[in-house]
Amino acid sequence: MTTPTPRPTRFVRPPPPPLDSDCALFLDIDGTIADLAQSPDAVHIDDAIAAALPRLARWLGGALALVTGRTITSADRLFPGLALPMAGQHGWERRDAAGGIHLHAPARRTQARLRRLLQRLAKRHPQLLLEDKGASLALHYRGAPHLAAHVHRTVRQSVAMEEGYFVQPGKLLLEVRPEGSDKGTAIDAFMAEDPFAGRVPVFVGDDLTDEHGFAAVERLGGWTVKVGAGRTAARFRLAEPAAVHQWLMAPLVARCALIGGPGAR
Ligand SMILES: [Mg+2]
């Protein structure tokens, strides 16, 4: 019996080219520059990447922003003292390069109804973890993957009855989010401002919500990098956060070797 030749997958992607100092760099956090953990609070940031981010930001003329599903407050806790430009809650909140905060208007009543529903569900199944971010709510079922179908069905049915909110699936989580903002709208907003405007946008992300960012960056003629396996619109792929670290640090290492010494900037 002959072994059939495996067909190449439609989603094979090459690694990205080396970063350039003319780029505007947008980075997701969880699953992209940090390994996923059992809960968002348990995520650890590697010391080397924490030290590299401010150096990278200087090399890019300040054009480095974090684009995350976390709240800005939660992400700031991971990078103490750094205060990089950032889009939190998938673009619902944004801190520009000058430190200005931009928020989308919340639909408070709808938000309160959906919060109560998710709280009831999490109370009934203690293995579920409800992450209340304010504007968006994430229900993590990493601790109870067998509940996935039940969680999806219950949450989708309830959100379908509400206006202005939608369900965003993620890695072992389901997120209920307000419409009108996503990682793509956040990147578009950064790209209209200094010091991002006029640069080539590069977005690196690992999850379904990052596909909005990939679409925006493709429209702007930039580079899109998917981390890990899975179907994607991104052009390039890196296998895991460790590979992202290596790629991000390569220009700093090269520059250091050229100038001579680890303290070189
Ligand atoms: Mg992620």
C-alpha cells in the first residue's frame, strides 16, 4: 500500500522579513509576546522582552503600540513603568502616543443585562472564569472545555436579543463586546496620528480577534504576522511567542553588534 502524499495546507505562511526602523509596530500581548496561561492574571512577561520593548520603541521613533483584548489598566500591570501607546478591550479604549485617552460610548443598560447573564452562568459553573473588563466581558472555559457548546449556545442566544453587542470567540473563551470598535479601527486611528502616520504598519497577533487588525493593515499595505497555527488572512507566520521574541530582538542585536556593547541604543 502506498502512503498518500500530504497536500500542502492552504494556510502555510513564510516567516516575516526583518523589521525595519521605518515600520509602525502593533503587537498583541497574550499568545503573541506572552505564552497563554490558565487565567489572564497568571500570564508572565519574559524579562528579555520587557527590556526590549522600550528599546524597540526608541528605534522605531516611538511608533510601537500594544493592541490587546485586555483593559489598558490590566496590560499596564504587565509592563510596569512603560506606558506605551495602547489599544485596550479590542480598540474600545485607546491611549495615543501623547498619553491622551480615547473611549467609545458605552450602552450601559445592555451591558448590565449581559453582565448579569454571564455572572449567573459563571456562578452555576464554577470552573468558568468571568473576566469583567467594563465595556467587554470574557467568559473563559479553559478550566472546563466540555462546557464549550453550552457556553456558546447560551451566550449567543442572549446576545442575539440585544442591540449593539456581538460575540467574539477566542482561544477557550467567548467574549461579549460592543460593536463599533475592533483592533482594526484602533490601528487605523493610530496610523492617522504621529508618530505612526506615514510608516509601514506591521501587526502581530495570534487569535481570531486579531483578524480585524490584519484586515486593516493589509488595506494600508503593511505586513501581517499570525502567531501559531490556524486559518488566517495574515501573510506571514511565526510559530510561538518565543519565535516572536527572536524576530523582535534581531534588529536590536544587530545594532548592538554594530555599535559594540549591550548598552547601545
Ligand atoms: Mg492574543
